[in-house]
Amino acid sequence: MEAMLEKIDLKNLDKSDWLTFKFEEIAQKISKTVKPEEANVDLYVGLEHLDAEDIHIRRKGVPSDVKGGKLRCYPGDIIFGKRRAYQRKAAIVDFDGICSAHAFVFRANPVIIEPKLFPFFLHSDQFMHRMVDISVGGLSPTINWGDLKNQEFLLPPKDQQAQLAKLLWAMDDVIEKQLENKIKYELFYKRFLFDSVSGKLSNQFKNWNEHLFGELGESFGGLNGKTKKDFGEGSPYVTYMNVFSNSKIDPSKVDYVKIKNGEKQNELRYGDILITGSSETPQELGMSSVVLDDLKGYFLNSFCFGFRLNDFKTLLPEYARFLMRGEEVRKFMFKRAQGSTRFNLSKTTVKEKLKIVLPKIDEQKQIADKLEFMENNISSFESKINSSKALQKSLINQVF
């Protein structure tokens, strides 16, 4: 790819021989509508299956998932989200199927634009910003074909388009290989996590001991007695999403609440295990996060509860962050969910019913260190992918 970049000077592209075309000349809008049950296809793609700024479709549904008229699409077509264009959803169809009627189905006109370049053109800032500008409506702004078809865009000659397409696809290949490597490593990590905290990888499994969770410490509640006017300033408190999204608390992801002098609230400490006690789905209930920083003056939101270890001689906090998100603990939390429209988890139930099997402290440390090392590798994968995507976006916008 470096060799191609040297041949094409994107920073000094000569556009003197580029021509302007209306969008209806660049692409055809495919408008064939079918009922899902009569489509005779196996795959359906809705806007929920498309990722922002991604030319690939990574998830699919089936026609039986949906009702009402849908658009027919074929391999090589582009599904473009015409609602909420700011979400920047446009992806290449790689199947014979149907898609949401809230999308456009575009087919590149090969006389005007190289089909392999077309998806990158649609993801250029120039095109996406124009789509946002011509969208109409309030809550769900939508692009009208009558407005889009007359929009004009500057395109390079066909021979130059082929070179540019080759360059951009080479960059896409780099990203796809990086994503593939990350996915493989994440699967390895998840397997290692399960085997580690369940004792399957331990040579000393016979020495692991079962403990009732409640015997290791005491539970405590989050903020109580607060009203809306108390929030927005004051002392930091750990948010619900901080607990839900992270196996270890991020001290920077906090909101603020007024705490009066002498007020009885539970201040967080190093080693505290925080658990989501309320959720809209049972699958999201009982997610845990461990405080691994020496926090001062931090509190916990009212939709979570905490568990404070008596000491760190039986359960190491660094190990607890992985144990509490392990498969066995997650199954326990799911089964104990109570409710219908909103689900709740009792801290008493966790204390009195949850049983965990633990190795000796030195083995806990070895496992935790290995898992943290693997997490850092995953972060490194993500950093490389983000850098590659940023370069790809820069290349696209240098072209168009």
C-alpha cells in the first residue's frame, strides 16, 4: 500500500480534468418493493444491522423478522440509510435479499463511476455532509430522492478512479485483517477467562476452595435520600454505566452530588465490588466492577449496590474483577433476576446464595496478571484498528 501512496499524490491531486455529474447520473436508485413472505430470499438487512462509517454489513436478519414492504437488493448494491443521515450508514450488499424501506438501494453507474470506488465516495465527508444538509424533518430527518438526484459532485476520470479504488481497497484489507486478528484474540481471551476463573487451567485444582460470597465481606447500598436538586455538583459518584461498562471502575467517568457534612452515605474504597442491582433486561442485571484505585470522597449511584471484602487474604480485588464477570457468576445473576418491566437483584440473595470457588492468593495474582496482559493486547488491537480507520477516512476525504 505504501508503494501505491507514493504513486498517487493525494495532497496535490490535479482536478483540472475532473467532471461534474448529477447523482442520478452517478447511481441508479433500485426501487423494487416486495413483501418479506413473498421475496423468496433468506436474508434481511435493516438499518440496525449497519454500523456507522463501515462499508461492510456485519450482521443480518431474516425476512420473518419483519413485516410490510421491503426493498429488493442484490450483490454489489449499496444500502444507504436515508433516515438520520448523520449516522453515516452505507454498506455493500454481499447477498441476494431484502432491506429496510427506510434505506435507499443504490447501484453504481459503471459508465460514470468505478463500482469499487462508489462505496468510498458515499462515505466521503463531502457526500455525507450534503446528505445531512438536504434531509428534511425533525425527529427523524429523511432524504428525499427528488432532492438527492439533482445534487452535483465532482469525479475524476475513470482510469484515475480505478487507481484510487485499488488504493482504498488495499487500506480496507489492512483494516479487515486487523479486525480478524482482534476477533480471534478476543475468542482466545474469553476461553482463557472462563477456564481460569473456573479452575480448569489450574494444576492445583484440588486446592481450590468453595466460599459463600457473603462470608467474605459485607454489602452496602448506593446513594439514598437524594432528590433531583442534589445532583450536578459536589462530590463525585460512580455512575451506573461506569459499573455496567467496565470490569474495573474508571475514576474519570463520574457525575456529581451534594453531600452534607455528617451525612451518612457509603464512601467507596479500594477493593469494593460494585454490582448493578436494577436493569431493563435480566441479561444486563448483576454486572460488576471493582474499585482498583485508592479513591477518596467517591460515592455510588442508587441503582447499584456494593460489597466490601473483610480482607484481601481470600479474594484479591484484581482477581475479583474477572471472577465476577465470569460465565458462572453471570449465570447466577441472570437466574436471580426478579421483575417484569424492570428487573431487580437483591444484595441479600447475592450474599446468601452465590458460591464461588477460589484458588490461593498467589495463583489468583498470576491469573489476574495474565488476563490483564491479554486485555492490554486487545486494547492495542483496537488502537491499531482506530488508527487505520482514521487513515482510511483521511484518504477518502483527500480524494473527494
